[in-house]
Amino acid sequence: MQTVVNMLIPAFAVATFLVLCVGIFALFRGGRFNRSYSNLLMRWRILLQFIAIILIGIASFAFRN
């Protein structure tokens, strides 16, 4: 279980970073892509960030020694 959580934390952190980068790119690019996906990407970022924080909390609580 500890190995799975330790693998999921960086995976969600990287996914959060990638969605953030694409969202910022969409913001600066503007146009149709920005109007269509910018808000959606930021919502995905918040969801992924929330999951990463929950996993960090679970790991720190469950696996403290």
C-alpha cells in the first residue's frame, strides 16, 4: 500500500503541473482554444491538486513511524 501511494503522489503532482502548463499556454494563446478549454483545464488542475494533497495527507498519517 505504501508503495502505491508513494507512486501516486508524484504522478498526480506531475499531472497537476502539466495541466497547469497547458492552461497557462491556452491563456496566453487566446482565441477559440482559450475560450473552450481554459476554464476546464483550471478545474482539472484544482481536482488533481486536491487529490495530490489528500494522498500526501494519507501518506503522512498512515505511514508515520
